[in-house]
Amino acid sequence: MTTLNPPILELRGIVAGYDDTTVLRDVSIAVPENGVAVVLGPNGAGKTTLLRSASGLLRSSAGEVRLHDEVVTGASADKMARLGLCHIPEGRGIFPSLTVRENLVVYAPRGERRDALERAAAAFPVIGRKAKQLAGQLSGGEQQMLALARAYVTKPRVVLVDEASMGLAPLVVDQVFAFLSRLASEGTSLLVVEQYVDRALAIADVVYILDRGQIVFSGSPGDVRHSDVFDRYLAVDTAAAS
Ligand SMILES: Nc1ncnc2c1ncn2[C@@H]1O[C@H](COP(=O)(O)OP(=O)(O)OP(=O)(O)O)[C@@H](O)[C@H]1O
Ligand SMILES: [Mg+2]
């Protein structure tokens, strides 16, 4: 088995939820430095809640979050972003009534805006071509590219990506995964939630399966294919991905 780097982002024993509902029950995961951790699991398992707990959007009721081996439990989403974490949420999280350019500039530090836009346009040429268009007028795929381009604007160390391929045409899904591979190869650590199991496993260094708020499997992509949890939770996806 390949050895994983020490974690850059780690959740230990996280308990979190909404009002009276506990969603995550004692969840521990680690994103290796310069590596890709993939979280898979059925609808409603708590995957989005897990990412929100990691990025400071949701406060945990128990457990610990560590970034760069420092305890950051309870830090706000802004603080986590300043510490190098970028969360690209489910549903894209772009501002439809702002232009493409404005959508990116809001995240760029002052004095770095031009460079930031150039980096984003180099990653996604459509961003350069449509910089002045309203984001709401872009196609679904282009909106997802815009959402992902934030990872080039803020130069994060860790990027959390929630179902980036959701609802996209197969060709665009290919582009999304090509982008994730590129980010990873450039040394950005990734925590990826995905519905396309095969493609997600292809970029993963470590895989977690979450079911009803608990980790029911953790291991390498090779191990998950040979484990009994694969058939139980993941085999159905093959049809969706083809
Ligand atoms: N804002 C909220 N308020 C109350 N309950 C919520 C909220 N968001 C999610 N939940 C509940 O928490 C549980 C986990 O939801 P979550 O969105 O984290 O799952 P998921 O694994 O991301 O699902 P999906 O695959 O559908 O995206 C579900 O039962 C959901 O109904
Ligand atoms: Mg979700």
C-alpha cells in the first residue's frame, strides 16, 4: 500500500448537525498533504454536512478540526479561508447577478486581482472570454467552471469540492475531473465529495464511505473495490457514470 503524507486537514470525532438533529456521529477523516481524499456515500448520508463542518460553515458540537496540525475547531469560515482552505459548495455558490469577473474579484486579495483573473482564465479559457457576462447567463457547465476557478484566485492549500459534477453533461464532467487532477498535481490537497464513483476513485489517494453520519469504510481506492461495502453503497453508480 502506498504511504500517505501526514494530514494537512483532519477531523477527529466530529459530531454535528442542525437544531435537534445530529447528522455526523463521531466522524474522523484525514486529507493527506498533497493528496486527494474522496468521500462517497448515499444521499442524505451527511457528506455536505461533513464539508461544512470542515470549513467552518457549521459548528460541531464535539470533536476537533486540525489544519496544518493546529487545532482550529470553531474557527469561522472566513478564518479558515484565510488559513488556506477553499470550500466550493454544492450548487456552485456563484453570484448570478454579478459578472464572471466580479464573481472572482470578490475573492481576490487587493492588488492581486489582475493576476488572479489571469490564473483563472489560464485554467478555464471560457472565464477569460466571458469575463464581462453575467454569471447567471452562463451554461451549467460554465457556472461550475467559474465556481472551481475560485481555487485559482485564492491560491488555497486545501480545496473542498462538493459534487462538482452534479447535473453536468459527460464532456463537462471530464473537464471537471481534469481540473481536479490538475489542481492535485500542482500540490493542492483536495477533499472531494462525488457521485461519480469510478472517476472519483481514479483521482483518490484515500477513500471514505459515509453512511447515516458514520464512516463505514476508510482505505485505498483499490481496497474499496474489493470490500463488501462497495457493492452495498457504490455499485449502483456505475450506470449513472456511464
Ligand atoms: N440546513 C439543514 N437543516 C436541517 N437538516 C438538514 C440541513 N441540511 C441537511 N440536513 C439533513 O442532514 C442530513 C444530511 O444531509 P447532507 O446534505 O449533509 O447529506 P449529503 O450526504 O450531502 O446528501 P446529498 O447526497 O443529497 O447531497 C439529511 O438528513 C438532511 O435532511
Ligand atoms: Mg450533499
